[in-house]
Amino acid sequence: MSEDKLNKIESVLEELAVEAMLLGPDDMPTLGQILDQTETIVKIGGEIKDTDLIRVGMMVKAGLESAILKELNQPEAFLDMLPECVTILQELVRSRMKTGKPAAAPAGFLEKLSKAAGTQGENAVASPVDPPGNKEPEKEEVEEPAKSVDFPSDLDADLATGFIAESLDLLQEIEVNILVLENDPTDKDAINAIFRPFHTIKGVSGFLNLMEINRFAHQVENLLDEARSDKIILEGPLIDLVLDAVDLLRVMISGFSTFIQTGEGGNQDYGVEPFLKRLKSVHSAALKAKAGNPARLGEIMVAQGVVTEEDVEQCLAEQKGESTDKPLGAVLVEKRKVSPKAVARGLREQKMASVGVQSIKVDTTKLDNIVDAVGELVIALSLVAENPKVAALSDRKLERDMGQLSRITSELQKTAMALRMVPINQTFQRMGRVVRDLSRKSGKQARLIMEGQDTEIDRTMVDAIYDPLVHMVRNSMDHGLEDKGQRVAASKPEEGWIAIRAYHQGGKIVIEIEDDGKGLDAQKILAKAIERGIVSADTELSEHEINQLILQPGFSTAEKITDISGRGVGMDVVRESVEKLRGSLEIQSRLGQGSKFTIRLPLTMAIIEGMVVMSAGQRYIIPALSVEEVLKPESSAIHTAGGGRAEMVMVRGRLLPLVRLTRLFWAGVDTAPAEDQVVVVVESEGQHKAVVVDELLGKQEVVIKSLGDALGQLRGLSGGAILGDGRVGLILDVAGLFVIAESEHQQVRTPGENIAVIQENGEQPVEPEPKE
């Protein structure tokens, strides 16, 4: 039993060793995480009665608590000792595992640690296993027991659910606005935009009798109220504090959500008391700083060189003497000391809140139901219009009415789809915090450039694209951008940049993540791929193909693992996430200059415009965005290789592989010569192939339907659609089609593998219809 506990401590220490190396004095999340790990070590040390293990752990714990509360005189000295503390703890654990007996810490170490941690000698931190002794205990301040959050059990479920949804939205708003405020701490609009959500959460939580959430939100609201009245300036540690308050509130509200759904977790300690103690400490420091701080906008403009310090002081004195409510910028402009444009440069670049737009909140399930109903309406209209009996009627009024119905249905369809579209700006702005936190953690200077935030994207894609974006931004920070010394040596500015852009192109949404870092080293990637057996040493690959290797599962060239990235997981998951959205991921890179990752997504996941084709009696739908041209080739343009198995067609000077759907999906079906059929040239990620079909039936918008779990293994197909005659057409996944076509040519895949999947699931292929 003791051995299991020692193994547990050793595992915790391995994690702690990495975090201790990267820790900074203002990295509150990591400080809190290390504190939790240290408490685990102390607890297990008490269970196995290891005195020195406990003493070291207790001193580290005391030092961490003082660092979090900003009470250490020299926090850097204590943090510099943390790696040594971890090493000593590891040695104590290994000695105990080897001998079975507690070991002693090195002579003088405890005294040195005690001084760095701010404790009064070795005996100041009592050990849980110390004997009580006969002397009278010293008087010391008794810490209040941690208060747990106890959720009431008699709440109305609808009210509780509404509070949870609204609060999580409000917390996201706070994150966006506080990052805007960081650019201009004097921006009253941003301060009010942060204050109001806390005020709302406080009020509604009090109404629902969620007293601990109410108390916590109220304390943060008081802090923000002082910023509104100019008693403190929201910058530096205060911004960190508000962001951490958002995180803690999110955890508490998520805990409440779990309690509502399962009835469990109704009495937990979320660490509210330590946080409020820290809030009090940071608040006091902010009041002292404000006492000697001049106007921040004035300092910014003096630093920019647009105004002199004397002019700022003069305007401040006049502002105070006249008791005017006009901000400093307005006074400077009135006195003709600066131009309005210069003042604008000192403020945030863009207003985040939109004015005058009225909106209501609607359950997303209702929106989905509307979209589904409109999709069914489109299908029903198509069935009626193509009914042979209706088509046989020659009634002009019926034709006009059907045309009017078609136009109304089309407009309704566009409106329904627009309801699903939301701006991508909130997803982008959440990246601002990711870059900010990682910049502080890694010590690299980086700024985030955002373009195209108003670009709209299907609501169902917003959450799905968030994790891939986070991972690529983290990779840009960790693997892409160099540290300060490397950038200076490469004649680059010390501050790097990461740009995320969104725009519409060719009926798709394009999202780019670009950085000006060191780029991808193609030779290093290829060497790692050969070492891992992904490709053979004699394989000739283009730079584009080499870059795509980083999308292989577990592939990584990182020289060391950090808590940011480098464990060889993620890019393959990014690719899979994008492909699930019927999108593609492209990589461009120039060594020493940077990298660009481009994600292309369809505008909507519900409806596509496609070209309907016939092949061996089965109708297929090729997404119109993938179609480049349609032609009927001459016999002289057809070429064969490999005993007639590989076929090529010459199209406008390009020799393209021919893909026969009959060979890929229905094994054994005879195929006619390509020159007697129609060839559709399709494109995916810069590659082109020619798909052979029997005939072209037309172009139309179709509502995408899932093929179900039973047929989910089919490659090259992304779904189905109900066509005008009520039969199903299969929607081709062009990227997947390319993969199985290449496997077919390389004889890696046996012909008709997809048909075997269908037969295993109890389905039968559609027999080819005889051609007239």
C-alpha cells in the first residue's frame, strides 16, 4: 500500500518538474496547479508518516500561497528554488522506495527553503505527524475552514437552465472585452461592458439562492465598480485577476449544471476563500499604485511622441481646476495640442459592442427544426414538380403558381440557412486570450492580428472549429515563433506575430493561421518520417507532400516536451476535425520566414449545390465547388498503363488519372470505353482527377442526409440526398474519392471494398439499369 502511494507521489513530481521550470511569478493558473499537487504530496506524506517529506512539502505550500497572495518580498528567489525542491522530494521518495525507511533532507536545505518561502525557520511549519509534546502550543492565527458551495435542490429546472446558458454567454463576453481593455485601461465603455455581466450574474444567482456564486460575483463587481469611478486602473495583475475570476465562475456554474443534470456534486470547495483573499491583496496594491499614477492616456501619447509631458500636465491641471467631466483626450484636442486622429490611435482600434441591433435568444433546437422543415419542403416541392402527372399538365396558371412557390421556397431556404450563420468574431477573440497566456508562459513576445471577424460561419461549425484553432495557435507559439535571442540573430523584430483571418472564397469559408516564425524544416520532417517508417528512404516527395507528413498520427519533430505542445498529438486530430466538417487543411511554409495553415470549409453543413450524374444505374452528386469542367473525350486523349488497369486522359495539356465509380463502388460491373462516356474533372487540395460517368443529369441544390451508422464505413461518400423522384442519390466526398482511387491504382486496396462494407451491413447494391 505504501509503495502505491510513493508511486503516486513520484508521478505527481514528474508533472511538477516540468511546470516548475516554466513557472513565472504572475502565472496564477500554474501556481494554483502546483499548489494542488504539493497538497497531494503533503497528504500522502502524512499517510505514510514521512516527516521530512511533509516538512519540505509544507514549506513549498506556504511559499506558493504567499506568492499567489503577492506577499513574498523576493518571489523570484523562491520560484528559482522550486526545481531544487522537486529534486529533493524525488530523492526522498526514491530513498524511501529503496530502503523502506524515511530519509532526511540535506543539511541546511530546510533553512534555505524556509528563508525563501518566508516562513520563520524549520519549526514554523508544523508537521502532521509531529508528536504533541508537553509544551504549551504557540498562539497563531487560525485559518477559517474552506467554505463549500452548496446548491439548493428545489430550483425550477427551466430557470436554472436559463441562468446557466446566459451566464456562460456573459462570461465569454467578459473575456472578449477585458482583452480589449488591456489595450486601453481608461476605456469606460469596455469597463462597463465587463461590469454589467458580473452584475447580472450576481443578481440572478441571488434570486436563485445560489449564495456562494452571488457572494463571489458581488466581490468582483465591487472591484470593477471602483475601476468605473477611477479609484483603480484595470491593468496588469487586475486584468489577470478578472480573467481568473471568469475561470472560477465558469467552473462553479459548470458544477451547478452537473448538479442540475445528475444531482451530484452539490457540495464542493471551489477555492473561493483563497481567491477572495488574493483579490483583497491585489486590490490594495492597485489603490497604492493609483495614488501616484498620472493619466494613462497622457503617458501613452507622450511615449508616442505626439504630445509633450508639459502639455499633458497643463491640460490635467486645467481639467482639475474647471472640474470638467471631459476626458483628457477631448481637452488636449480643444487646446489644439494633438489631433483627434492622434487621440484615436491611443484608444482601442475598434468598438466591440454593436449599437442599435435588436435580437432575441432562441433555443438552437428550434432553429435546427426550422432548417430541417425547410429542407423537407424543398424535397417535397421537387417531388411535386417532377411528378409525371403534374409535368404532363399544360396549365399556364399552374406553371406560374409553381414558379412562385419555387421562388418563395428558395427565399425561405436562404433565410433559414442565414439563421444558422453567426459571425466568427467571438471564436477569433477567444484566441486573444490563448496568445496572451501562452506569451506570458513561454516568455516570447507575440501579438495577435485578426482579420475578417465579421465573416459568418454555420453555427454548427463554431464549436467544432474552436479546438483545432486553439491547437494551431498553440503550435505557432511553441514551434513556430522563435524566442527573443533567435529572432534577433535572424534579423527579425523581437516581437513576433500570429495572424488569423477569415473570408469567403469560391463558395467556401477560408480560415488562415499564419505566423512569422522559423517555418517548417522539410529535411528534418522527412528524416523523422523515414526514421518512423512512414515513408521509405528512396521515396521522392515534393515539399508540399513533406509538409503534409506532420498530419500523421503522433508525428512530432519537437526536441523537448513542454506543457504547451510537443507530445506528437494534435495535428492529426485537427485534420480529422476539419474533414468531419467536409473541409480541407493545406500547409504552406518557408524555412526561416514562417508558416501558413489554411482551412477551407463549406458554407453550410445542411445544403449543397451539386452536379447529379449517373453511373451504372446509380445516381451520384458531385459537389459543384469541386467540379472544374465536364467534357466528352476523344479516343486519342485516352492513355492506358499497367496492363490497361491505369487509365489517363489528356485535358488541356494535363494528363489526369481516370476514376471509374463502377470500379470503386460496384466491383465486377462492366465499363464502357471512356471515349463513349462523360468525364467530369474534379479538384481537391490542388490535385485533379477525371471521374468517368455514364451521363450528366443536371445541377441542383440538395439537402444532405446522413447515411447512418451502418454505412458509416463507406469511403468516398459524405452522405445522401432525396432527389425529385423520391430515390436517393449518393453525395461524393471528392477528397476521400481521391484517396481510394490512389489506393486502387497502387493495388493497396482490393476492388469493390466499399461494396463488401455494404453487404456486411445487410444492404444490396442497386442493379445497373439497362441503357436505352
